[in-house]
Amino acid sequence: MSFEEEWAQQKQTVAERQSSDMRLNQLDAGGSASPGAGAPDLATAPAAKKKAANTIETRLEPGTKQAADAADEPTRVAVAEFKGWDTGAGLKKAHEHWDTQVKRLMGRLSGEKAALRNTSNLFAGQDVTIESGFAPLRSKVDGI
């Protein structure tokens, strides 16, 4: 085999390999992510997440706080009325437990609200992280 023939064969091999490389930014030539599949199945709904976060902020958090505060004064009065009795001590303990549960619920609502609002940023950040992970490979392919 002559040098020209061998060189042509090597160029053909490289061209074939490059044309069959996996493309992460598009679907395969068949038009789907997997055989028999339709559209890609990863979907996010930023508008729905924003609406849910706003509902937590404008309705659930204030409503929960209002319900918790509504129980405070009547319970304090009842504890004072039953002072010295086991009932008073039991009411006080139950009210302390109630306050703890309300604080946990408010924290959970706040966390869910923040998570809903940050989801879009997380997806974008993950895409950038994945792309940067392929940078060394891209430079090797570009150098061929």
C-alpha cells in the first residue's frame, strides 16, 4: 500500500469517526432520544413553579401565621385559669408543642418556596457544569 493510499484511508477513518460522534446538544438522526420515544421527557414549568411559590408566600405563610397567632391568647388565658392544676401544666406543654410545630411548618413552607424559585437557576447551572466537564475532550477532538 502506498503512502497516498494509506493517508487517504486514515483521513476516511477520522471523518467516519467524527460523523458518528455522539452529539449532546441534539437528538440522534432518528429524531428521538430513544427508540420508539416521542419528544424528550424532561420538562420544567417555570411559570407554574413561580405561581406555586407566590401562593406559598401570599396565602399559605400568612394564613398559617394567622392561625397560629389566633390560638396564642386563648391558650394563655386558659393556662392562667388552670394555674396550679395538672390541666394548666398540660395546656402549657401542648401550646409549646404547637408553637414548635408551627415554626417547623413555616420553615418548611419557606424552604419549598425557595426551592421552587431556584429550580430554573439549578437547571441552567447544571447545564454549564456538564458542558465544562466536556471541555478537555472538546480540545482533544479539536486538535485532531
